[in-house]
Amino acid sequence: MPETEEFVATGRRKTSVARIRMTPGTGKIDINGRSFEDYFPTVPLQNVVLQPLQTAKAVNAYDLSINATELRVCSAGIRA
């Protein structure tokens, strides 16, 4: 079975964590289980998100799966 190229990255800022999985595909983008168009309903927001892919000429070359969370610390411990 041929291996597929896959990129996995994690970004953190303050209490937020974002994980992305990028695989060769048709340009499908899922964010927290929702479609890209549902998560960013306006065209200007969509264009801002797509700018890095447009610069790299990779808009329809990869499928992206993104999971973004914010961790909160309370008196009982950490909760998502």
C-alpha cells in the first residue's frame, strides 16, 4: 500500500490550542467537525483564512482537518 504524505502541526497561544492535519486531496476544509463555509460564513473571512494556501498555490491540493480548543482552568481542575 503506498504511503500518503501527511502534515500534522500544533499551535498554542495562551489557553488556546489548534491542531491541523493536512493531507493531499481536493481542498476540503473541516474545522471542529463543521465545514469551512459554516465556520466562516462571510467571504472576507474565508479569504483571510485561504491566503496562505493561495500564496503557496495549494488551495485545492490539500484537505485540512482543524481542531481548535480553549482550555480553561477552574477551581476543580482543567476543563475544555
